[in-house]
Amino acid sequence: MSAKRRIVSIIVTLLIAAYLVLMPDYFARSIGKDPYKEWFEHKEEPFSGVIELWHIVGFKPYIGSLGEWLKGRAKRLEKRHFGVYVEVSAMTVEEYRERIQRNERADIYSFPEGLITDENLYRLPTDELTGIEYAENCRAAVGRAPDRSVCYTFSGYMLMLNNDLLNMCPGEPPGEGEKAADWLRNNAGKIDVAGIRSNSRIYFLAGSEKAAAELGLGCECVGYEFFKANEALCAIADIRTTGDMERISGSEGRFSVQTYPIGEYTDLYQYLGIDKEVNELKLEYIMELIKLITEPDAQAALTRIGLFPAIKLEERPTFESKTVQSLYDALSE
């Protein structure tokens, strides 16, 4: 026998010996196993059923839907736990209040700042949320202990100017480097808009009355519909309203607008909180859902719909829309 054949023979002999040693143990461990059965069987969960999440809309993203974004995060939880479902219901503040009056409740709420008080929320197991570090420009959440609620996204306000009306009155838009809030304070009550039209009244400011008060403007602030109807010189509006107006600015029959970010103030924060009467069997899954919403990948994905991550990320968020980017930068100053 040649040396080459002898080497091959030895290798084959060793492989057969290894097979004879290892296979009995493998077969012993495999007895009684049904791979098809294993594929269709699932780990028994402590809870099976529906977890209700009410998304109460306080403000909208630049594009898309935060409610749909939440549904996407909920699907991830459902894939991990057989028999556990998350029903996400989007509603207005008024619809939420009507449900509460009918003694209806959810398990977890996505809600705007100030809507649900701490006494109506379950005390969160903060040891499970120790990894949460808020972004520095998420001012309402920085330094806040997450014992009742967790902020997960926020937005801000824009100043919109009606160019057509501005050209008809003795006023100038914000100069280079001039902040929108300073322009508003310097011009509120000073730009004469009363005589622009003889057949209808023109107002100086429309939009968020609360933001106007917080900025210390001290002037009348009418509803946003007056700005939309070409009856107000400027408006304080959220990013969705601003985007909608920008998209039709200057089109046939429409006035043109200029927009400027307001970085000095915002109250547009969205929180997650658990109902105080929650079924404790659901807590494990709800806490996992909160983590799925606040994890870095999820927070970074908020930028695609023009909302700001509340949680600190390794890389500074960037946005496709220049308007959204300008607002984020202004709130970061």
C-alpha cells in the first residue's frame, strides 16, 4: 500500500471511530424529539391577550404618523411573544377625555405634556430604565426622574410670516442672526396691520396662544385659521402645520410664507405612562415595549418622520427637511 493510501485509510478510520463515539450520545438526546412539533410549539407566556396602548395626539410629526410608528414598535413585541398583542389606538385629547368619562382605560398611554397627572399613573420600576439618558435639548425631561412617565419624543414651534401682508405694511422680516422670538417681542404691537385692508381686519399674530404667552409677547393671539385665511401677519405653529403651509406657499391663489425656528420655548413633548390600575401580568411586556420605543435604533428612526429623539444618541440627528433641521438646531442652542 502506498504512503498516500495509508494516510487516507488512517483518516477514514479516525472519522469512523469519532462517529461511533459521538453518535450514540446524539441519538440518546434526540429520542422523543419532534422537530416539526418544536417549530409550531411556543414558550408558554405568563400573560396572553391584548395590551391596549392609547396614543393621544398632542402634535403631529412633519410627515407621516407617530401612531403608525408606534404600531411598528408594537409589532416587534408581538413577534417576540406568542399570544401577546398590542392594540394601538390613536385619538385626540377630546376623545381621550370622553373615554375616561365613560370609565374606559388603557394599559399604557402615549400622551402630551400635562395631560395625565402622576397620581393616575403606575410607578415605573426605575431599575429597568437606568439606561435612559435624555438628550440635552429635550429640556422638559433632562434631570427628571422617570418614576411615572418617560419622554420619548418632542418637537417645537415655527414662526411663519405672510409675505404678501408683510409687503403691505411698514415691517421687515427677521434680520440675519436675529432670533424669531426676539423679532416677535420687538414687533408685537408695533407693526401697524390695522390699515392694510379697508374691508377686513388683519391681526398681527395667530396660532399657539400658550406659546405666545410663554414668550412674553403681550399681544392678542387669534386662532390659526385667521393666518390660513390670509387675515394675520404671522403665526406660531407646530412643525406639521408649518410643513403643510410651506408645501402650498405661493401656489395659485395662495400667499407665500417665510418660516423661522423658535428655539426659546416648546411644550411639545410626548410621554409614555402606565395606567395605575394595570394588570400586573402585563407589566413585563409593557416595560419591554417602552424599551423598544426608547432604544437607540428606534429613536434614530423618529427623524424619518421629522420628530426629535428624546433619548441621547451617539450621533447627532440629521433631517432631510431643512425646516425641521433648523428647528432642531435652534432648540439645541
